[in-house]
Amino acid sequence: MACFGGFCPAFRLTSDDPLTGVAANQWQRLTNDVAAMHRVFDLAVLTYDCASSTAVVAYSGCHGSGVAVAPTVTWVSAGIVDITWAPTYTDEHDITRDFVALECELQGHTHGGVALTNLGRVTISSPNSVRVECWDTSGAAADGRVTIVVSGTFGPVSNYTDYGGDRDKRDCVTERIPYALTWYQEIGGMFGSAFTQNRTGYVHALKLAMARMHAAESRDAERFSCNAMPTLAGDMSASWCETLDIPFSDSDSGAMRRSLLATRLAAAQGPSPDAVDAAVAALLGSNLVEVHRFTFNDLDDPPYPTRWPYGTPGAPGSDIGGGAWYSERCHVFVEVVPPNTNDWAGYRELLDVHLFRLLDTILPAHATFDYGTYSDGGFIIGVSLIGVDAL
């Protein structure tokens, strides 16, 4: 990147040369790291004095600085103080942001003019409040001047897709050399020998501007080519979902829409085990652990629970007409990774909406399904009762 400067104003996803591009997996790692840093950063630094009452000495926060915008500091008893921020703040763009404390640190404590180290603790009471406890060298609760640092999230939870990251990004196979450099050389040849070849001054700036303009056109051609394929579409992924009648929401990332499109195409191959596995993998990606099936070779001894109307009737609640029919031989269990608590709503939507719709569509009418994740206490079951007995 550095050696080309203006010839490559944007990252190219290529692993050929680390000087001129970045590999797709490296870009994904970068966007994940940036999102993680955004989730936890210093929200506030507060210094106060307390001795049967409190007084804020200095304050600097993500929503403003100065004593006037400081949180409420309440003296509870000797050495114990509760600090409460507003649940939400409105920024300069009129966007409401949640104040969520995730980590706290006691940075300084002075008692009787003596600096005390590691003689206190800060406990998060709620997303927008903490409790500070301090004591002296004898272990007794002690007031004094205290400084705390609170870290956490301010605003919507950041996601790697906010920074151009998608789990299905691939290395570029066409722009091995920056398009702008190729165009620069072509334009330089068109100018002729009467113009300077030095990479300084007006002529160089003119050629560079023209080269970058034509490089954008070259990249647009590749973008149009990708948009012609549902599973590669970027700008047109929403249009492809509408064309193929795939429900989606405006908040879905491009990667999610492409997963839905890939799932629809995989489902068109029929309900064979391989096709079902491929469709589930296309939808869940790294969230998938394994697709479990329960097969039993002894046909004279059906596994429990096997139900049919006139043999071993099933629960009335499972009867949708003609009695209850189900068997573990026709059951599919999808094991998924534990949820990411930073995006619980998205996780539940992926399973309860998209995965449920996929399995309900692709599996034969006689098949049942379930999904869940494994924890230290065993499997957490998803939606169907038969899955409990299967495990």
C-alpha cells in the first residue's frame, strides 16, 4: 500500500502482495477488531471527594466534560459511594445513545493526604450505575479523593459489518496490480514525450486523477458482474431477495442477504441429506457446529418416541390432522455455537426466523427438526419436543 500511495486509495482484497493489498481473511479480522474496540472504550473519568457528602472535582465523559454534565454521586456510608449516569444521552446529531458500563477501574484513592494503591473496588450495579468502595491500610472503610475510569459501550452495539466486513468476502482474482497504476502508465504513454514523466507537479496530479477515475470504472465493471449473480451480489442483494421472494429486513447485512440467497439456491436441489446440510451451512456459516441425524438399523424395534395413530398414538397437541406421526428416524437436529450476547436479537432472528423457515421448507412433510446449542449443563433445546427425547 505505502509504495503505491495515490495509485491505490482503497484496500484491494488480494493475498498476492502484502504491499499492495490485504487478504480477505485479514480484512475480516481487522473489521472484527475495530468493532470490538468500539464496543469497549473509556466512557468516563470521574474524580470526586467524599466525607459524609460528595463533591465532583473533575469529569470527562463521552457525552460531555465538566462538573455540569457529571453523573449523580451519592454518599452511602464511609468509603461507599453510588454513581449513576442517565440511561441514554443525545449526541450532537440528535441520535439517542445508550450508556452501558462494562468495566470499571479504581485509578486513584487518597485518604488523609496519603495515596493508597489497590485499596478499593468498583462494582457495576446496572448498565448505567456503579458502586465504589474504598478502605485504608487497616481495612476500615475510608473516604477521600477518588478517581475512577468506566469503560463500555456508548450507543448501538457495533458490528463488523459496520466497517465493511463480511464473512463471505473473497480475495480479488482480477486486480493483481492496482488498476490506477496500469491506467497511469497507459495515460503517460498517450501524453507523449513532450510531458514530464516525473511523479511530481501538475502533470503528475492530472494523470493520477484520470487514472483513479478510470480505475473506478474498472472496479464498477466487476461490481456489475458480481451483482448479476445472487450469491455474489453486493448492491443488488436486496433486489435479488425480492426477485426470489425471500423475506428480509432492511437491517440485514449484505452477508446475511447473500446467505439467504445461497440457502434458497441450495434448497432447490431437493431434500437429500447432502442438500440439506449444504443449505444449512450456507445460512449459518461459522454458527453451525453439526447437523445430527438419528438412524437406527433395527426396523422391528422402532426408537422412542415413534408415534402413529393406531399403533402408539402421539400427543394430541402434535396432531395436525389424521393423527400424530413422528419418529426419530425422520428427525434432524442442528447444533449451533453458543449465542453472542452482544447481538442476541440477531442470533435469535437467524435461528427462529431464517433457520426455521429453511428447515420447514426444505425438509419433507413427514420430517421433524430442532436446533440448539451445547453448554456445560447439556444441550439447550430449541423448538420441538422430540429433540428432548433424541438427546
